[in-house]
Amino acid sequence: MKKLVSLLMVGVLALSLAACAATGGKDKVRVKCPACGYEFDAPSQP
């Protein structure tokens, strides 16, 4: 039973990491200045 639970947790962790990696491919991020409201594209991180 303990092996089943740990295997299930590893599977959920792997799926969540794969989902994060799949959505992190955007090059430009839209940023809005909280003080003035100006919107601009932030440079991507290497």
C-alpha cells in the first residue's frame, strides 16, 4: 500500500512539472506598471 501511494505521488509530481514546462514557453511577458498603468513587454530571461 505504501508503494502504491508513493508511486501515485511521484506520478502527480511528474505531471505537474510537465504542465509547468509546457506553459513556460512564452517569450514575451506583458507587464503593467502599478503606479502609472503603462503596459509594456518585459524582456525574456535566458
